Amino acid sequence: MSNLETRFREAVEEVRNAPSDGPYKPSNDDKLRMYALYRQATDGDVQGKRPGMLNVIERAKYNAWAAMQGTPRDEAMQRYVDEVEAVRKQYG
């Protein structure tokens, strides 16, 4: 496993294990960017049918992931790690 993959997995675990009442409070936009980068890094380009307009949250997630189309896996992993570090610095 490369250093980047290790840092990516650590960043994913940090986000997953962040207590909801802790100081780590990423905005919805931060969460959406991290979601899209995570999906691009783990699953590649967007797949499946775009959710309908009434399914606002899933549609926003799909659109964010679709915006990452063509981003290489390593770049998506690095951008995810950078995003988590930026949120950590902002919220301490």
C-alpha cells in the first residue's frame, strides 16, 4: 500500500469516526466535496442513473460525484486528504 493510500484511509477513518458533538464540524459543502472525492477515489467515474429532482440529497451527491468525472484515482485521494486537512485546520 502506498503512502497516499495509507493517508487516504486514515483521513476516511477520521471523518467516519468524528463525533457528531465534537469540534470537527464540516459544512454541507465540505461534506459534499469529500463525498464526491471519496466516491471518485474508490469507485471511479459516476455510475447509475441520476436521481430525480424530488430526491434532493441523492441528486446533489450524484451531481457532485459526476463533476469529478475523469479525475484520476490518485488525484482524488490526494484531494480528499487535502480537504480533510483543511477542515481539520478550520475547526481544530
